[in-house]
Amino acid sequence: MKSSLKLALGLTSAITASTAVSNVAHAEDLTLCWAAWDPANALVELSKDFTKETGIGMKFEFVPWTNYADRFLNELNSHGKLCDLIIGDSQWIGGSAENGHYVKLNDFFDKEKISMDDFVPATVVGYSEWPKNTPNYWALPAMGDVVGWTYRKDWFSKPELQKEFKEKYGWDLGPPTTFDQLKQVAEFFQKREIDGKTVYGASIYTERGSEGITMGAMDVLYSYGFQYENPKKPYEMEGFVNSPDAVKGLEFYKSLYDCCTPPGASNSYMGEGVDAFKSGQVAMHMNFAFTWPGLQKDENVGGDKIGYFVNPKGPGGAQFAQLGGQGISVQTFLDSMAIVKDFWAEPSYAPLLQASQKRFHDYVVAGQGSAKDALDGLVKDWTQVFQDDGKM
């Protein structure tokens, strides 16, 4: 939101004036690195007020999302001097804190009277803290984002479909509040003809190459009871990652893929989901909320035709959603939601993510083995990573 962005720019101003960061104490310009997209353009506009008040110019290095991770992780790992501030992905925070890429901001926050109580608690955990759930801050929430759902409100409101759905399922056709309801809606629309065109139930994340299927599967697994580790014993994953409830969650995700996705949906992520919804293929669409403004403005599916709903509840009533977005951090070479959860932010998050991408895709999309096999294998993979790191 706008006030958060202004606070982030206030962070830039105060860091510049701080004698604790001597290399930028007399900077004439500061460079901020982020992805090239609409929120970055908004930040450029807000920076004009900052420059007017401080006399400090702002420069920006924005790169496409397809190159974002490679470009800026290389910059961090090489201790490059391009970025004074960086809006890094939430998973980077552990490695960047432990490897000396980010400045710890606690003293600065205290001095400038910046309170983390001003932010939604879950976003502070997701974007700012390392270790998680400790008051050690390495970033400020900058761009909050979360996985949610869009749906074809115009289709849901058709009287003939409402009547048929109520007779079949016993409840009024509308935005689902549980995953069981979501699957019923998806099954109802799957291969149905609407306005002379065959449509399908839902677009979900299945992409294997980067992070897609993990973000999608976890969006369900959290609400089914999946936990990354024993809350009382860090890195103890047996019985938590592969708990019976987590197995049921992964089984549900595969069943949703099998029953209710459009043709050619075996490698779908954000862009493919947007395309499926905008082309009128699907009744519902899983995606990060940053995609919603563009869909709302779309002349074919936007306006009164589109509706939105939060990630549904699991069978036990738990309700979580996959965190997206980033926090803004200062780089050391120069001495940014109430139900979100995030993937491991460990320094070794990359091999951890590669393991989940493979295990989830092999089961959900390729149909190899069982959900229990996939999660048991994931515990084995993740255990090996943490053993190699000397944390187990």
C-alpha cells in the first residue's frame, strides 16, 4: 500500500544520513534494484517526493521477472556495487543475512522509530525476519502479495447453472469457502459448454522449472496441516512434512489437476494462468494478487464479469495462503496479509525448492507413485540438504 512504500523510501533517506553506513553517508544518488513491472513504476513516482525532500536522487535498475533471480542473486553473491537497496525475493533472506549480503536493520529501526507493529504480523515473518519468528530484521515489507483466486462471476450468476448446481450439490453456486467446495465447482464447470465454447474448471500451478508447482501445492497443503518442521525441534521434519493430513492435501491437489484443468496444463504458472482466464478457458484461476488489476481491466473477462475469493479452508478449518512479494533490504558493501505462509527461507532454499519441484511434479502431473511416497521422498531430500549444511 502507498504508506508502506513511503516508509520504504523513508528508510532510504535515513540510511543515507546514518553515520553507521559510512559509504553512503554523503551519497548524491541511490540505486534501487527490483523487477520491471507496474509496482516498480509506482515506486519511481513516489521517489520524486523523497528526492524533493532530501535532495538525494534515486536511480533504478529494473529487470524482467524472467531474469530477476539470476541477475540479482549474482549481484549479491559477487558483492557487486550496483544496488544500494534491493527488493529481494522472500526466500533470499536467510542466505543474504547469513552470508553478509544484507544489513541488519534493528538499530536503524529503533533510531528512526520504525515499528514492525505497523505491518501485518505474517508479512513481517515472511519478508523481514531471520531466523523466522525472532525479532531480527533484515528487510522492510515492500510489496505484499499472496496467492488467491479469480472466478467468472458472470458464469456463476447464470440462473440455469445456479439451478442445476443447487440440485446436484445442495448449496448455492458461488465463491467456494472450502477446498471440497472448490473441487465441486471445478467439476461442475469441467468440459461444460458455455456461450458455444467448451470450458474447464480451474487453472492451477503445475510448472516444474522454477517454483510454480511448489507455490501451488503449498497453497493447499498449508490448510491441510502440512508443517515444515516440528515447532519444538527445528529441522525435525518426519511426521510433519509427510503427516497424514499433508498426504491428503497433496492427494487433493493431484485430484484437482486430474479432474478439472484445461488441456495442456502440465507446466502452468502465472503467465499461463492469466492466459487461460483471459481467453475464457476456465471458471476459476489460481494466481498471485498482483495479476488482478490487469484482469479487472480486461474488456473480455474483467469488470462485472470477474470476481475474487481468498484461498479456501482445509477440511479441519485451517486457512492459509502462499506468500508472495518482497521486502526491501540494504546491501552491506555500502556499510514488503494475515494468513500467509512462506517456503523455506534457509540459505540453501534453492536445493530445497528444486527437491519439492521434482517431487510434486512427478506425483501431481506425471502420476508417479503416491502422495505419501512424494512427501517421504521430500523429507529424505530436505534432510540431506540440512545434513550437508551441518544443521542436523
